[in-house]
Amino acid sequence: MDEPTRLTRKRSSPPLRVQGPMGFELRLERAAPPLSSDDPRAVALAFLRKVGVVSAGFDPLGGGSGGEGSAPVRGLVECLLLEPGRSFSAAELAKAVDAPVGQVYRALLKFESLDWVVQADEASKGSLPGKRYRLRFGRLQDAWRFTELAAGLALERYGGLAKALEARVAPHREKPPARPTVPVTGDAGGARGDAFVMRLADYPLPRDGQPKDLAVAFLQAVGVIPGRTGGRKPTALPVFRAFYSAFLMGGERWWSFEELQKHAGSTRPTLLKHIRRLESLDLLERAAFPDEFGFPRRHWRLRHGSLARAFEFTDARARLALDSMARWAEHLDKLVAGEGEQPRKAGAKSK
């Protein structure tokens, strides 16, 4: 391949797909831990779904064995948590949970990307070959502290990108039109029907560049724009056009649904889905203004008209979600510790 062609392809590559597979990546969802449940496998399955190890619907790592019997759940509960002082190879975990080595290894890669496991060198006589892993400090709640640390660093980078983007677009915003009326009702919160779900990763984020490029990087970082867009350019997606052209460039201006639809160029259900997604991240605020007939109509804008200030609310909710996940990990540790103290009946098999 000649040099001009290679450089052209390099420039056209997505900015967030340059990190290796072992980089930190967390799907963060704020949810109350099931403290009333005493089933460690059910709690572990729900926890792994919240952090993105196991998908919410189909479990690609389970091999059809069911969620609670999948390789990530059994490997975490029956091996890493139940025997915290021992290290395991992928082959040993696969034998213990009766799953293919490939499924177990993918689960270990997920755990490693969350900073839950570390590689170990020691191996007892007769151990199966391969890289060995053990749970950090032997407890999930202690391992989760490393996850929180990496997540906090990612939030700082996201906040820095939001400030850089705000500084770039602020001089180019048009003055919002004067609105003679006052809101009939205001809603400072996000969409109540959508859970707070955010993507946190240690991918490198730009601080310099064109505003559109920075906006794409920000929306990809928080998970609003997926990694795969079906061949479409991120700047052509309805969610980007509504976010950039209306909310970001509009600043303090309030936008009606019809105005947003003109910018997004999408159907009503699609645009409403994107608005709710941005609301669930606390990036938008909502108010109702009377129309020409006096009926209240919903309008939206960036919180306080600033992406930098809006992300402060996102950051706060993310840290609350991290705290909730820490209590979830602590509860799972207690359940597994209690199960380990109970004597097993002769001939009983693990679930």
C-alpha cells in the first residue's frame, strides 16, 4: 500500500477505536442493589448485566446454559470469590464451570478490563497451563475500588472534553431570541422512564480540533453514539444533528419538539428516543411554554445553556451510580462468604 493511501485511511478511522482490547471499559447503570436477595448467583448475574459483562437479553458467553449458569457468573461466584486465595488459568476455570475455554477466556478479559482480576505467577503442582488470574485482594468490593478509580479518571477526561467543546462553540452561538412568556412548568430532572446508563472507558479523548469532531468524540465517549453506525457518518445521525445544531449551538435557547425535528431530520419516535437518552444522562433540562393557543408545550435545552455545566450533573449521577455498585459488590461478597461457610452435603453438585 502506498503512503498517501495509508495516511488517508488512517485519518478516516473513528477516533475512539484506537485502544486495545484490554482497556478499561464499564457500562455504568444506577440501580439499587438487591439486598433482599440471598442467592449469590442471581445477584452476580444482575450485577454483571449492569456493568456490561453479560448482555441484558441474550447471554453470548453462556452457551445456552442459562444466565445463572453462564461462564462469567459461575467463574466469578464459584471460583474467584469462593476460593479467593487461589489463582486460576482459563483452562482450570473452564473445567470447574464446565464451559468451553473460549467462553471463560472472554469472561476473564471482561473482568480484567474492569480491573477486577490480576495476573498471578504462582501455580500449584499439577495445575493446567496458561496465564493465571486471581481476584484483586480476594474480595469484589476491594477490587471494585480500582474500578471506581478508573471510572473517576474517565469522568475527569469527559469533563475536560465538555469544557473544551463548550469553549470552542461559545463564541459562535447566536443570541437566543427573546421569549416574552415564562415557563408554565419546569422540570430540572431527566426522563423518569429511562434509567441512567453511561459508558466509561479509558480511550484517549481529543482536546483540540473542530467543534464537530469534539462533539462526536463526546457523544461516543458517553455512549450516545454507538461504536458501530451501520456505515453512516456520526455527523449524519439524528442524535448528533439535534445535539450539535440545536442544543450545543443554541446555548440558552429553549427548543420545541418541532424545531428539534427540523434539525434532526428524523421521525418523531426516533427523535423522542434520543431526547430521552440525553435526558437520562442529565444533559438536558425541560420546561413547558404556552403555544399560540395557550396550551403548554414541552421545550428542551442544555442544562443552564452550557455543556460544561450540564456535565457536572452527569458526573454527580455517575458517582452515585458507582457508590450503588460498590454496595452491590459488598453484598455479593457477603453472600458468597456465607455460602462458603456452609458445609456441603456429600455428593452435592454445584449449581
